[in-house]
Amino acid sequence: MVKVKIRKIGNSLGAILPAETLNSHHLTEGDEVIVSVDAEGIRITPYDPDFEDALQAARTGMKKYRNALKELAK
């Protein structure tokens, strides 16, 4: 766990991540990350285009087979 401070960056606010954190996740300047918020807090994870494609395929399938999935959930 690493404590970081929110700072003004131009007209926005941002958090500067320590070099050790970036290195351990193989992140460099210009890389994209996913920021998600849940009951436990804020989570930052590296962006994975393959995962994004798989998630979109799952959403399409869930939409197409919504009624069948409802029946199976009973």
C-alpha cells in the first residue's frame, strides 16, 4: 500500500504514482489504466485491450441471451 497526494495538474487534479509502483506493473508515460470505484474504494489497474474485447463480447452475449440467463438463474 502506498500513500499518494492529490495534486493540481494544469486544470485537473491527479495523483503521482511512485516509480516502484509503475515499474512493478510495467507502466510508462502514455500508458492507459482503468479506474474503477466500488464499495472498497478506488482501484487502478493496467488497461488490457484483450480483456476489453472479451468484456464487450460477454455483454453482447448477455444482452442476446437475457431471457435464457434469467431462466437459468432461477
